[in-house]
Amino acid sequence: MQLKYLIFTLIILFANVRHIDAQHLEQQPPAASVQRKVDYIFYEALNLKNANKHDAAFDLLRYCLSLDSTASAVLFELSSYYVQLEQPEKSVSLLKEAVKYSPDNFTYKQALAAISLGIGMYGEAAEEYEELVKGWPEKIELNYYLAQAYIQSGDIGKAIDTFDALESMMGMNETVSMQKYRLYMTLEQPDKAFRELEKLVDEYPGNARYPILIGDLYLEQNKPDKALEYYVQAHAIDPENPYYTVSMANYYEQTNNPQAAEEQIRIALVNDKLDVEVKVAILARYIQQLQKSRNGTEGANALFQTLLEQHPEDLELKEMYAGLLSTQGNNEEARFLLQVVTEMEPGRESAWHQLLNISIQAQDFDEVIKICNKAKELFPKEPIYYFYLGATYYQQKNYQQGIESYQEGLNIIPEEDRSLRSDFYGQIGDLYYQMKKYDEAFAAYDEALRFNEQNIVVLNNYSYFLTLLKRDLEKAERMSAQSIRMEPDNATYLDTYAWVFFARGNYTLAKIYIQRAIEKDDSKNPTLVDHYGDILFMSGDIKGAVTQWKKAKELGMESEILDRKIAEEKYFEDPNAE
């Protein structure tokens, strides 16, 4: 179970539990006057929580706990806040105390088990669920979570036994059978794995889904002959089952018969018993299979056109086809379909995203600006459009408008989204630097790092620009070193590190890192080669320096300073470097 999902579940749980039993407030009651004070403050905290005044509620709950450290209900409520504060270990500690003083409270024990499972305390989670299963046997769903705890702790045998127990209580169940299938496959016991699914076939002989499912799994195991046996069995049960058609298409793809595969999908698409949502799902699955098994997806185009003829007004279908066309490089037709979609349903944001991506890839900056401005009107709380609008103004060297776009975007980014705020400030810093407003640029970079001290792009740019200006070179070196620790094979960051050492006069280290940068560079960036020449010159290797400068020119670098360095065989500092 993913922690993010678990925490969301727990928050809902904590928000709705209100059955506070007075007998659980303490094991050894404090003095009556103190108890009355705790009760009053506790219920006032609950009222504040219900009114969404969480800071005040949190403070009152902590005060309650200072008066009575054994109050289970207070411990429980406080634990929910530590979940929201992303301090699950603290939440576990409080829940353990709540369970200690109220050992028979199901809600407290269930919350402790769930969060223990979510943060990777699998052994403790298993112990908690074992107690829950024993104490509340009527709650059969607890067996499922107990099995998950066993799986995560690596006790596969106990997990299978727990699923067996669950199955005996609730009967055959596809989810449980699939779990047992996967566990037996993990144990490399494929015979037992497939037997679990065959039991579903035996239990429900009139359901074609299960032999299809077994066939699909055999196909995944690269056993097409065995898969076909089960597909034939499914066809005998239900000849018009659409999933049989899809599975047969996958079978034909795997056995190198793409024409037969396309024919199977076409049969499904003209099946009157299927609604358009199912047909779209079938087509999506088929495209995924095409992408796995062979290079081209063009075979799906005719199938899309067949569906569009049947459902000309279906926007999801148009958008999905546009996405496929875009992956095939047919951006003009994709753009046309997406424009139709956005005209028919302006609030369909996914279509705007696709339109934006196509225009960015085409470097159609005027269209990007047009799309972003329209999308800002439709989705005023979406920062992505402010970001790309600012980036496009940057490309057009319209720096002031770029800054204004990012600043406008900062007004709608939540304060807690520190990473995105950092990115916006980083872009503002780049724009100010291009305007030669260096103090403003470095102030923006500082703000970016305040929100995210590991923003690697900002660390690199900030250090490089400080180096070009020969300002605060110690700080530049620290930041560049941090970016190298994070991405030691990044050619751009290695070049920056080399250039910091160059500016500080440490040509030995500069040479080591520029050589590594060129070694890691797959793009044949002439700037790196030019820097290598500069470093060699300052190291005393004039011949080697000229060789590298000439190579930089061959790679496409155009600069009067470079031409002068080659002609006079001498290093000159570029006055335009700032």
C-alpha cells in the first residue's frame, strides 16, 4: 500500500471518528478538576478542528496532553495531525500510547496497524493485524491487510495461508485468487499459481472471463500454444465476448500475424453490444500491445477512423487519436483534432496540454503564447501555463514580460509547493541575468534555493554566472560541487565546475573536470571544447589550446574572440561573457 494513499485514508478516518468514550480518556484518572479542564479543552479542540481551524486545534490538543498524558482520545486526535505534518513516526508513537491506555479500542488499533504498514514497519503491522483479526473476527477484510503485511515482510507462506482463510470465509474471489497466483509465481511454483485461477474456471464454468484471464497470463509467460487452449475454451462459452477478441488480437501479434490481429480488433469495434467507452479501452490496450511487439502503430489509424465514423461527436476518442498521431509525427492532423476538441469543450484541459506540447515541440512560439493566454483564462489556478509563457518570452528575448509572467504565476502557487516556487524563482533569476540586472538575478536565485536548496539547475546557473562575473567564487564552488554530487556524470555541471576552478586559478583541477565533461558530453557542445582550449592555454599548453579552439570552431562555434584566439594563439577573455 502506498504511503500517500494510506495517509489520505487515515486523514479521512481521523476526520470522521467522533465516538469518544470517556472510559478511554485515561487509565488512572487525574484529579477531578483537572479532568474537567481536559474534557473542556479537548471538546473545544474538536470544535476548532471541525471549523477547519487546525493550528488552534493542534495547540489545544498538545495542551491537553500536557495535562493528562494518558488521554487516549487526545493521543489519537494528535496523531492525525502528525500524519498531515508528514511525521508518520511521531504519529505511530502517539497511536501506540493510545492503544496502551485503550487496548480494546478498534479504531485506535486499526489506525496503528494501517500507518505502520504504510511507513514500512511491516513486522509491527503484521502483529497489529494479527491481534485485530483475533479480536474482531467478524471484520473479515482485516485478513486482506494482514496478508499484505505478510507479503511486505517477505513471509509469503503466511500470506497465502491468510488468503486461504479469507477465501474460506467469503468464497471464491478473483482479487484473492490473483493475489495467490502472484505469490505462487514469486515462489516459482507456476503449477500452483495457475491452479488458483483454474479453480475460478471450475467455480464459474459459465463465465468466459476466467479462461481468457488464464490465457492472457500464459501469453505473458510467452506460452502462446497454452494460451490458445484457454481462448478456445472461452470462445465456446461466449463467442461474442469482446475481451476474447482483444486477447486473440494479442495472440496474433505475438505469433507474428499482424493482419489477423487487426481484423480481430475491427470485429470488436463493430460489435453493437459494446459502448464507445469499452471500444476506446480495447483500442488503447491494442495500441500498447503494438508498441511492445513492433515498431509501428500506424495499423491502429484505420481502426480509429472506423470508430470515429461510428461516434463522430466523441471527444475522448478524438483526443486519444490526436495523441497517437502526435507520437507518429503527424502533428498537423493531431493539432486539427485537438482544436476541434477544445472548441467543442473548452474546459477539457488535457486537450490544451496536448496542443501546448505540439506547439512547444514545433517551436511555434507565437502559438505557445496564444495557447497559454487562452488556457490562463480557462484555468487561472494552473501554474503550468504561466511557466511556459515565461519560458517562451525568454526564447523571444522578451525578458521583462517573461519575469511578469513568472511573478504572476507565483501569486497562484501554494506556499507549500516549495519545489515549484523554487523553479519559478530560478527562471526569474535567469531572465534578470540576461537583462544584466545581476543583483536582482542573484536575489532571485537565493529565493529559489530558500524554497529548494537542492534545485540543481539553479545551483549550476547561479555558480556559473557568479564565475563569469568573478563574484563570490567560494560560494560558486560550493554550489557547483553540490550539483556534481547530485549528478556526477552531467557534462554541463562538470563544465561549470571546471570553469569555477579556472576562475580561481586552479588549472590542474579545471583540466581534470573539463576532460570529464567532454568525455560525458554526447552532444559535442563546442562551448566545452572552447573552455578546454582556454584551460590548456593557462596551463602552458599553447599548441593544445589552439587545437581545441579550432575544434570548437569546426563544431559550429562562431565568435570574434574565438577567431582572435586562433589567429594570435593567445587567450583573450570574452567581454560578452557577462
